[in-house]
Amino acid sequence: MTATRDGEYWVLDGIKRPCSLSRSMDLMTASVWMVDGRQEVGYGVALVDAHASGVSRQPAWYNTVLAGAESDAVILKGVRIRGYEILRPEAALGSESAVLQVVGMNWFLVMITAAYVGMACQLVSELVAGKYANDRPANHTPGRLAASVRGCGVLIESLAAELDSASVEPAHMQQRLLDARAAVESVLKVLGAETPDCMNGAQFIGTSRLSYLREAISGLTFHPPSRDERFVSGGMEI
């Protein structure tokens, strides 16, 4: 999304997708690349009237798994905002801006990874409880999967405590969180692949709950930062 200077105004063009509560919101924020004449100013954060002229919406979420509330594409075409409605964090905060972005991403990594570990816990708790019992009595898969998921929970709780204490330099903390997220994603992939071993055929065709949860836990892969960004920043995943 771009913001182009036009006198006292900035003109916004681009798309925010997905954008939850797209039809209920009155205001929205958007990250924009600012251009003043031939000069590229840098990134900014724009505050936009969600009902302004040039703002439109179209469906964006066609997957039935984890659909966000009113999660649409919000399209900005020639939307005009005044100078005070756009903020350049780098200019306002100076060198603190980079640190703020790293700390913000660190907390996002903790919370989003923990959310998916929570989904995985729900899945394995139902498997272990026998709600979807396998008719093969020697199958120990549920217990083994539960132990792996519990290990993920302990890992994220430990890192969250370190992050909260600010005892580790933010950039180094981000490296550890990226590595932890990669480890959790690997565990969730195994969980998704082995869940059918814990069920029998009648239960598989009789409910979509396990299939839904298997798909839901795979969503962690698609959250920021992207795989390329993780690689550039030194993370284990590419």
C-alpha cells in the first residue's frame, strides 16, 4: 500500500487483506510506503476513515478453516488523508523505532505460537480421553503426541517469562523465538499427520471435528514473519 504526497494531503492506494471486522469498523490503520514527489520517504502508519470515499470491500476468505470475523479485503483507491493522519515511527521515535518493532514482533511470536499450541492441546486431549478411540488396543500414539505438545507449551511459557522479564536483548530473543516457532511447527505437522492413527474409520466419517482441528493447527505456518523474513533474520525456517 502506498501513500503519495499531494499538497497537504496523502493519497492512499492499495489493499489490506485480510482485514477482520471490515464492515463494522469506523477507523482502520494501514502500513504504507510514503512517496513525496520523486523521493521515497519510508514506511508510515495511516489512520483512515473506514467509510471514506475510495474505500471498498470484497470477499477474501474462502477457506472454511479459522475464518476471521468479517475478514474481507479492504481496497483503498485514491483515498485522501491529511498530514496529521499519517505517522512515521522512525521520525517520531528515532532509534527507538527499530527496537519497538523487534519487541512488538517478539510478543506477536509468543502469542500466536501459544494460540496454536492451545489448539493442539485441545486436539490431543480429546484423543487421549478416548473421545475418538482407535480400535487397535496397542496404539500408543495419543500419549506420545500429547507429550510432544506439552513440551511445546512448556517451551513457549518459558520464553514468554523471559520476554516479560526483559532479561534478554530483544534481537537475540527474537532469534530464540523464531527457532522455537520452527520447532513447534514441526511438532504440529507430525500431530496432523498422525491424528488419523488414533481414530477408526467410523469415527473419521462420522464427524468433521478432528479434520477441522488438524487443518486449524496448520495455520501457524502462514502468520508473519514470512519464511523469507525468518531466513534473513537468522531463523531456522526457510
